[in-house]
Amino acid sequence: MSTQTLYYNNHSEQNRIEMVDFYNEATEDYEFWSNDYNMHFGYFIPFKTNVFKRDSMLNEMNTQVLKRLHIGKQKNRLVDLGCGMGGTMRHALKRYKSIIAYGVTLSDFQVKQGNELLKGKNGIILKENYNNTSFQSNSFDSAVAVESFCHSGHSYSSLKEAYRVLKPGGRLVIADAFLKKENNKLCRGSKYSYKKLCDNWSLEKLETHTYIQKSLKEIGFKDITVEDVSFRVAPSVLHVPFAITGFILGKLLRLKSIKKESLHNLKGSFYALLTGLHMKSFGYYIISATKSNTYN
């Protein structure tokens, strides 16, 4: 094994540990961002979603992701790869009676609290690594990854595992931020905000949307659609400075200290806003694909 490979593996493992610690300690802060514990940005549609009501946009993102799965009335086994507190799962179970939902996360806190929120519903959250789950091959009709694959650097392994667990003809939908150009081609300002974003949100790295499209095709997916929805997502990103200010004031008024992980979360949110302003370098995409009808 080369020194470079060894360094990358060590870096990946360290990032995984930091990510788990981050979510074990900071997940409860997300209630301030979303009453429904949606741990992602939103999707704005004029005259449908309310730009002043964040959960209206966050739940619309769930709706848009689920819509691209083409769920019908037949029984549908859905897996959320990096489910957080299960916000997208609960939204799916509310909208579709045909769904049985599974979520995976490495955070003990999210497993415990997420399953509490799922009580009485047809869903469960398991402690699993979405790059290497214990699920049988060809066992799910649908898979989603909403701002989760970025934690493992949009790795090939994540996409390959999604392909493995999906049934032939099954659908995968990814909603996330991606680079529009290679990291070494970013301007100084883009590179700075990008590094700070990764450091504070425990992201291994971001890949380009073209890399994801190419990788999905190589793995065996077909009907690959890449949609730039940056302008739909922007209104929810603009909530960040107000959410940060409100969160800090709330803590101060209750005379509560702010945990280290919460500070990282707040800083990460701020750098997400800064990163989003570099629209020539970064964008938010919904990528959907279908597993080919041949078994791999």
C-alpha cells in the first residue's frame, strides 16, 4: 500500500470518527433549524412553499426527492442512506401508504431518537455504514441520499453500495451540493470557504456532479438525470444567518453554554452560505438514476 493511499485511508477513518461525534453531540440542535428534524436545505416553489417558513421548503425538498423515485401503489421498500433523524423517512411514510422505510446512520443518538420519532410508523433506523451495509443484495425498490454522501466524499463506494442493495429497476435519488469544477481549479475565495465548510461539517470532500454521473454509469445505472436546483435551494440557504443568530441568542437567554460541536455546526452553516455565493464553483443538484435490469 502506498503512503498516499495509507494517508487517505487514515484521513477517511479520522473524518468518520469526527462525523459520528459531531452528530452524536449536535443533532439535537437541528430542532432549531427544523421542527421536523430535517437535516438538509429546502426547495422553494413560488406560490406553493412559504419563503418565510423554513420547514415548508425543507419538506418540499423531501417531496421533490420522493417524487423522482416514481413510487406507485405497490409495496415499496425504501432505504435512506444516511438518514439523520429520519425526517425524509417520516415524510415518505406520511405521503405513501405503500412504503416500508429503513434508515441507516452511524450516530447512536440518531438511532435512538430517530426511532422514537418513528414509533407507530412503518419504519426503522439501524446503525449501519452506508458504504458497507448488512442488507442483502437486490432488496430495495428505492434509495435516497439527502446531503449524506458528502460525508464520505461522494465516494464510489457509496454509489456502488446503493447499486448493490437496489433491486433491478430500483431508483436512486441523491440531493446534495457538488463542485462544478475540480478542486484545483477553484479560486482562492472558493477554496477557503470550501475548506472551512468541510472542516466544520466533517465532510471528507465534495465531488463534481460530472464525476457522479460518470460513476453511476460505470457502476451500471441508467436513465441518469442531473438537475441543477441551486436557485430553488437558495432561499432556504439565506435562512442560515437568521437561524444562527436566533440559536445563539436562545442559548444566551437561557444561560446555556454552546457545545464545541454546536459551534462547528454554526460555523459550517455560515460557510455553506459563503460557499453557495460562489455559484461558478458550487451548485446544488438532484441526481436520479435507475438500476439496470441485469444482476451485477
